Amino acid sequence: MRVTLPSLAAAMVTTAVLAAPAAQAADLSAPVPAYTPPVQPLSIVSEFRIGGSAQDPGSNEKNTSNINGEFLFARPVTVADRLWNALIPRPTVGGSYNFDGRTSYAYLGATWTFDVTDRIFVEGFFGAGFHNGYTGPKADVPKIYNALGCSPLFREAAAVGFRLTEHWSVMATIEHMSNAGLCVTNRGLTNFGGKIAYTF
């Protein structure tokens, strides 16, 4: 029997039409693989900063200087909205060492970072500071130290920063520690300085 080209084409079309339902049925019966999100590396530390400051220029501890370092940890949760995400603080720990033997301290608390532009940002910190300064009555405090009243103290800080690159930034800082009048004396400390930061 001789097979002509038209009959061969008709046979191929018929085979394709008959095979299509079977292929569709096979596709429907095959299990759909579950979606697996990409694995993100676990990031605990968000940022490291180091800098210096002048110790309370208007006090007994004036004309002395500090070196300061701190770690900012990743936000415990994040949200898609940029503004609401900025309202979630980063846990922060740090410390300041006075080169001239005056008050040094360590602190912990929370830092809030708000972007003004893609490069400029402002920050606020609130927490507690633990120091090695004088805590007794003012009359008992040597004249080269501030009468801090007690320990720990409340610590508040603010900064204005500029992002140099994706990872590096610089900032001007001010910080204040005091006991809010809860102890016998409350001279406190107000320091001015700057930091350089590396974001992981």
C-alpha cells in the first residue's frame, strides 16, 4: 500500500489530537513541588561602630577624651513598609573608655534609625549606662570628677550620619547620661563626638 503525503499528514494530526488529553491527564496527576524560599544567611550583628568623643566640656571632667565602640544587632522583626520598619529598633551594646582616668562606662539599649535620604540618616538611642565614676554625695567627690549619684544611669544619644558606600558611614554624635533626679546628686555626663560605622 502506497502512503501519500496528505494521508501521512492526516495520520500525524490524528495521533497528536488523541495523545493531547492523555498528556494533560498525566500533567494533572503529577504532584506539584512545594515552593522552597531561598535560604538567607543568618545575620545577628547588623553594624559595628568605633569613634571618639570629648568628655562633658562644661564639667569637672572637661579636657578629657574617650574611645567608643558599639555593636548594633539585627532588628528582631522586619516589615515591608519602610517607615514602619524604621520604628523597629536595633538592640545595641557598647562602651566608652576615658583615656585620662575619668568616668568610663558600658551601655545597652535600643537604636532607632530614620533615613532622610538614601545617604543621610538620623538616629536616636535610649537605654542604660553602667559606669565606674563617683556615686556618693557631691561633697565627697574629687573636684576632677562629676558627681553622678548612682549607677546605672539613663543614657540617651542622637546622631546625624552620612553613608559613604553601601557598607561604610560616618556620623556626628551627642550622648547624655544622668539619673533623672532619682539619686542624691545628678550632674550627669554630656559628650560630643563622631563615629565611623561598618554595616554587614
